[in-house]
Amino acid sequence: MLDEHKGLDLDKRYANEMIDGHKSMIDKFEKNADKCEDPDIQGFFSSMLPDLRSHLKMAEDTKEMIKDRKDGDKMSRESSRSPKDQNLGKTGY
């Protein structure tokens, strides 16, 4: 549980839990999409996989971003944004 954690330890544990949770959901959705006989439900499982994988990537990026930080370190505004968000200003979107 996250209840007993604070600061950077909380950030790291939260990122790990998000990674584990998304990997678990991806596995379940893949298995159910393969086994499901109802095409609508199978389509739902398949349609959700790209979003789940995207969220997993964000959690992994977050973990990578905080892995070398120490409690009390301040993140710059630029480093606290996801790589996708950092590129928004450069592409004009």
C-alpha cells in the first residue's frame, strides 16, 4: 500500500504500482480478446489495448524520470512534463 509512504518514496512506489497494474491489465485484455467469442466484446478488448499500452509507457517514463532523484530535489517545469508534452511547443500542436 501507498499509505505509509511519503515524498520520493511515494512517487517511486506509485510509478511501480502503475506499471505493474497496466502490465496486468494488458495481459488480461490480450487473453480475453483472444478467447472471446462475442465480436463486440472482443472489439472492445482490442480497442482498449493501445490506450493501456500508452498509459504503461507514461508510467515507465515517469519511473525513468524519477529514478535518480533524491528527496527534496526540485524538478524543473520542463522535466516534470511528459516527453509528449515537451514536444508540443516545438511542433506547434
